[in-house]
Amino acid sequence: MKRTSLPKKGYNGNIYYNIKVLQNYRSKGRACKIFGGIFLETISVIANSLSLSNFLHDVAEKFHTYIFDRGDRIHVKMGETLFCEGDPAQRCYFVLKGRLRLTKLHEQGKTVVVRYINPGELTAAIAVFKEKNYPVTAQAATAAETIGWNKQTMVDLMAEFPQLAINMLRVAVDRLDDLQARYLELCAEQVEQRIARALLRIMRQSGLKTEDGILIDFRLSRQELAEYTGTTLYTVSRALSAWEKKGWVISGRERITVSDPHALVLFAENG
Amino acid sequence: MKRTSLPKKGYNGNIYYNIKVLQNYRSKGRACKIFGGIFLETISVIANSLSLSNFLHDVAEKFHTYIFDRGDRIHVKMGETLFCEGDPAQRCYFVLKGRLRLTKLHEQGKTVVVRYINPGELTAAIAVFKEKNYPVTAQAATAAETIGWNKQTMVDLMAEFPQLAINMLRVAVDRLDDLQARYLELCAEQVEQRIARALLRIMRQSGLKTEDGILIDFRLSRQELAEYTGTTLYTVSRALSAWEKKGWVISGRERITVSDPHALVLFAENG
DNA sequence: GAAAGTCTTTGCGCCGGCGCAAAGATTGAA
DNA sequence: TTCAATCTTTGCGCCGGCGCAAAGACTTTC
């Protein structure tokens, strides 16, 4: 087992697109300042390649550029924090590329991963509708490109494109549904089963086919998987070890490949 | 300890209002058919007495009657099911009086209480925005009066009163926030602490001051509290017994009075 | 390429909470 | 009033999962 190396180039997050232009700009430290022109062409590719079923659903394509242009382009390096639980919520964000991790911190110090925000998804809608603080912390699980709109801008946009409000509502309803499902799992299932489900969920969102199976394409430590499933890193480690012996997964340091998804699904469903 | 009897009249759910008219009509089995006139006067009282911050927020009061009138008035007896997890979502509901229990059923048979819907709150917004099935089952935890709008009606209303869409979004965002908080609790806290928090939460929503303390004004079994906190009825029973010995609560069959809320809060926060 | 830092594995012991079982309490129906 | 149904309590035993500790594996830095 061990270590199939990650594809080196042209891939980050789960969107494939011509990344050259962006990389050139970034290498000159200017990525965050680019608007319009070539760069927005890239955005358009992203928007189309995704099931952008959500935020821009039923908004005519010709307006996408305009809408993105009204926000600020924000790049976050891996591990950096985009916004922090408890801070006043001022902006909502759309992820173009990369992956955000939303966490919540418990008084007694324990951290819980509430959700991952993938390319094409929106987060912190709360900023637009409530005079409140962010309920979670958003960190970049991989280097990420985002667009952030502040409250007033988004309100204006929603007045201009009422469909945006509807879409946002759809997003919120979906998130609620998803979280309810996970709440149920947390109550009703044993740890190993939950770990299996979590792994499969992440795999579906960020899986990358390789010859050994489906590789999860971002750094995912035992600790992090534990925080996502409500358990401890020891328990996760033991589960992965056991599954590796059965040939279901291949795991290395912060890297997991699911080599037998079918077996894992069976286990997730029947215990 | 034991058995302080529930106040007999004029109270149900957590709204106080002149209930006579309604009761007269109901006793003749006609409550479900009443619209407009006197009855809507009652509704108006309800709407004002609540922190209706939500669904009707910023909608001029003169329109409330009209909006309610567009829906169907539906009465559910205690224990009856309003809609069922997995059925096609056709209607969303507003609770006027009483309390709904939203549950989700796990494959392996375990039931989880996802949320309670109190007077003044809306549920099943999903029916309006998605071609989906209800993600939860709604049962009446006490006899309840609701207004149900079907999909098209609500879409029309939202076109007429765009504020309704905004309010609905606010509701969804709030629910998400609340569920995230409970998800965190479930991951990070011990059972007894969670039971304490749940009891306090329910108390705040449905507490009724009595001379012995704050009585939870609807039937709440150990089993149900267990399903709300992700544990078993045995564990809940043991916790309540222990707290009763400490003088924090007084509990009887399907009935709980919190006699020392302060102690319970301390326990909930510090374990 | 050596050393420091970080992540992972695994043995071991412990305990919070589960769940059966059986008795007791309360309620509703006949 | 009695009986059946339902809910609650509590003793007892068990075990899933936690968490320490220490060694091993992998990465990064200089």
C-alpha cells in the first residue's frame, strides 16, 4: 500500500478547467486583483462545468459575469481563515475553486466540522439576512478562490435578480435537509458506520479516479475525519486500519483512497 | 412530589388569548370550516402576541387575514400525523396553536425528534421550493390548529408579497443555525448535559409558571425526551430521578416541572 | 541528509451509557 | 371499580468507544 502521489498540476478542487491563465497571474501575486476579461472567461467555464443548480440557477448566463463582478475576489491559502465564528457577519461567499471547511468550536474546546463547501456552493448567507455573527468558522481545506459580496451589495443584487433570493432559499433548505440527515445518523448509528458514511460522502464530492480506486483529493487527517463524524482520531485510525486489511481502502498520511466503494457502502448501510 | 394538575382552560400551546369563541365552534365540530370574521380576529391576536418576527414580519397587518384566508385551516388531534416523511411535499404549514413534533426515522427503526414547531412558526417550506418529499414526519404533540398552503398558492402569495420569501429565508437560516448548534452539542457533550439543555430549551418555549416551578405544558415522556437528545429512555429516567433528588425538577408521568432552572443551567453549561 | 515537527498506529485499561428484565405507578376504558 | 394498557424506575451486566502513552512513519526545513 501507501502513497500514490497526487496529480501535480491542472487540478485543484473538483473542477477541471484550463487553469493556466489563473496560475500565471497567481504566480505574479496578482490573482486577487483580476476582474473581467480573460479571468471571467474562466469563471464562466467553472459555472458551466458545475451543477450550478443552486445560486445561479435560472439566472441568464449573460448576467453571471456582472454578478461576479459586483463582488470581491478573495483568495485563501490552505489553512487560512476566511471568517471566524462569532465575528459580525458581513459578507457571504461563493466558492469558485478549492474547498472550505466550516467548523464550530465547543466551549470545552472540542472542534466539530459542520460542513464542507465545495466549488459552486455558497456560504454565510446569514450575512445577508441577519444582524448576527457568523455561526461557524470557515477555513480553506485546500487553497481556494472565492467571491465575497457584502451585505448591501447582495441585497441590491437580489433586488435586481429576485431569482437569487429564491435560489438562496433553495440552498438553505437543502443544507437543512442534509444536516437533519446527519443529525439522524449521529443519533442512530455506531461510530464505524458514521465514519464509513462520511468517507463516502466526501468521496462523492471530492473523489478522483486513480488506478487504485477513488482518491480523496485533499489533505484529510484522521483528526479532521474524527471532527466530521463526532468521534476521536484514535477510533478513526483503528477503523481505517481495519478496512485497509480488508482491502476496502488504502490510506496514508492525510490521504485516503477508497479501493472498494461497494463494500464500504454495504457496511455503511447494514452496520 | 408528583402531579400538579394542568391548568384546565383557556390555555393550550404557549399563547394566551381569548379562546372562548374558538372553543364554542370547536365543540360543535365546525372549527375546521371557519374562515374570516370572528375567527380571524382571534388569529390576529395570535399573530400579535407572538414574536412573529418571522413569517409575517414586515407584512402589513391588514394583509394577514388575506394571507391566512388563502390557506386551508387544518386541525390535528394530539398524536395525529399532519404529514409523513417520504410523502410528496405538497403543502407548507403555519402553526396557530398547539405544537408539532418533527421526527425522522432511521432505517434500523430508531426515531429521532428533529425539532418542535411552536405557535407562530412555519414548517415544511421545502414543499414550496423543491419537487421533493417531506424529509420529516410532523405529528401533533398537542392538539393543534394549523393553516396549510399548497405549493402554487404559496408561490402566488410570495409573488404578491415578496417579503414572505425573505421571511422564509430568515426562518430557514435560523433553523440551520439552531440545528448546527444542536449538532455541536451532540458531538461534544455528555448525555446528561444534553438532556439538561433539551429540557431548558423546551421549558423556554413551552414553560408555564406554577407555584412549584416552571411546568412543561405538554405531554413529554421519557421516551420522547430521549429521542430529542439522542439517548435512551433509561438514561433519561435515571437523570430525572437524580435531579429530582437534588430538587432541580419535579417529574411525573409524561409531565415535568423544572423547579430550579438556575441549577439546571449551571449543570448544562459546566457538566 | 539530519533533525525537528507532525501525523498515525496500536496496546491497554477504564467507564459512560446501553439495554434487558421485572416491579411499580398512573391513566383510560369498560 | 376493576382491568388492561402504557409509562416509569432501577438493579445488573456488558461493551463500544475513549484516551493515554509510546513507538513508528512521513514531511519539511535548513
